[in-house]
Amino acid sequence: MNRLIILEKNIFFIKCICCIFFSFSFSYLLFYFFLKYCKNLYFSVVVKDKKLINHKKKKDIFAIGGIVIIISVLINFIFIVKKIYFKIFLIFFIFLGYGLIGLVDDFYKIMHHKKGISCTTKYILQSIVTAVFIFLFSTLEVEKYSIFFPFYKEIVVPKFLYLSLCYLIIIGSSNAVNLTDGLDGLAIFPIILTCLGFVVISILFENENFFSYKSQNLRDISFICFIVIGSGLAFLWFNSFPASIFMGDTGSLSLGSLIGVLSIFFKQEMFFFIMGIVFVIETISVILQVFFFKTVKKRIFKMSPIHHHYELSFYHESKIVTRFWILSIIGFFIAFFAALIKNYNEI
């Protein structure tokens, strides 16, 4: 039995390396092709606010790199993992559904030079996709619906409450990443780190069971994380300051919803809030800005999300991004430490 587990470990880690390597290579070539042959097509950024003077330099940058990420993730998963079953279908249903919403929004911005589809329309579309997912997800056989709180314990909750939380996580995560995606390299690094965190913490939670036959589904879902990491690194290669490509709403909504649904399948909903601390901060800054403006007619930030506040405070873009990356790394290690404590208490 031990030999079988060791063999499964070796196969798993070899596949992980393959996922990252092939996903990175394939994505790199796709990005290179898009930048070389599609640059003349008018798929560029629309500058939303005249206050952001530095953003005027970005108006000719290719703005729908998220399409490349989606293509890369799908093709690499099919060729490397070669398995499609109900849970995998649900994950890709959310991923592609939100990607399509983002693509429509991006094309509307590009073709009409406006803000894109309205917030209400976008929310309705997101709600429809998420509601279908939750209905299908609720048909899965589950022993219990529970949430594990870091540094505390696992709490069993009613099915309706858990499914409501799933709805909030998916919609909240997609829009949080969308808000964060405003500076070169700002959003993709926390996404990469979060995907890595899901797998690392899952291995800590499951111990040797992670490599048993019963956890095959969990390992297959882990490969999605590593494929996203590979594609994300290739995207970061071109998206780092000064960026030559942006993911657009196609990328931010699809990847945001993906990490949200992955947190549900990995049973790490609350850990996700810690690892995704940057997304939480960005979202809270927008909520506070809107709340204070609606109630007392004052803005507490020069502009929200908060990274724009720092831009208008004359911080260099690279410094802002680097500091947010540091926050992501801190969040990753706090979540990892919480998982270690849980693992220690169960020994």
C-alpha cells in the first residue's frame, strides 16, 4: 500500500510539473502570436478616467488577453489530464460562463468606446450562470455541508446557507478580481499564489489520503490549479510593467469565478479570504467609498479601488503592485500556518 501511495505521489508531482511547463509554453506562444499578428486589430484599452494620466499611455495595449488564458487552460487540461466528469464540468461551466460575460463586456467597450454593459445587466448574467451552477452542484452527493474556519474549527451548516455562501463566493470573487485588475501584474500574481495555496493546503488537510484512489477527483482539480499557474506565469511575462497585454474582463471574470469555485471544491472557502487578501482589500475600499459618498457625500479615497488612490498619491505603479504582492505572500503564509495548526491538532 505504501508503495502504491509513493507511486501516486510521484505521478502526481510529475503531472504537476508537466501542467506548469506545458501550460506556460503553450500560453507564451499564444500570447506571442496574438501580440505579433493581432496587434493591429483595435482590441485596446478604453481609459475610464481622465484623472489617471499614466493610463493614457496604455490605450493601445491589447486588452483581451483573457481569451488566451481560457484557451490555454482548456487545451492543456484536455491533453494532460484527459478526464471530464461532473465536478470538472461544473468548474469549467463557471469558468467559461463568466469568461463569456467578460468577453461580451470587453467587445462592447472596444467597439462602442463606452464603459461596457451596465452593472445591472452584468450582475443578472452572473446570477443566472451561478444559479445554474448551484442547482447542479446541489445534486452532488455530500456527506455534510460544512465550513472550516482557520484557527477555529469546522462548523456544519444547513444546505441552504452553504449554497447561499457559494453564490456569494463565486460572484464576489469574480467581481473582486475584476476590480483588482487595474495595474500591470496586480491581479494575476495573487491568482497564481491562491491556486498554489489551494493545492498545498489540500495536501496538508488530507495527508496520505490525498494520494489515495478516493482522492483522484481532488488531484484532477489540483491539475487545473497548476495549469492556471502556468498560464498565469506566461501572462505575467507580458503583463508585468510596462504591460504589453491586459487580461480584460474576459480574464478577470473567468479567473475570479474559477478561484471562487475552486475554493468550494477544495473546502477552503474561509482560507480563500485570507489568501485572497488583496481582492478583499480592493473590494472593501470600493464598498467604503460608495457607502461614505452615499451617506455623507464625501469620499475617503481619492479614487477607488484603492490602488487608484495610491496612483493619485503619486506612488509609482511598480511600487504599488509590489506592495500588494507582498500582502498576497503574507496572506498565503497565514493560510498555510492555519492549515498546519489544523493538521497538528488532528494528529
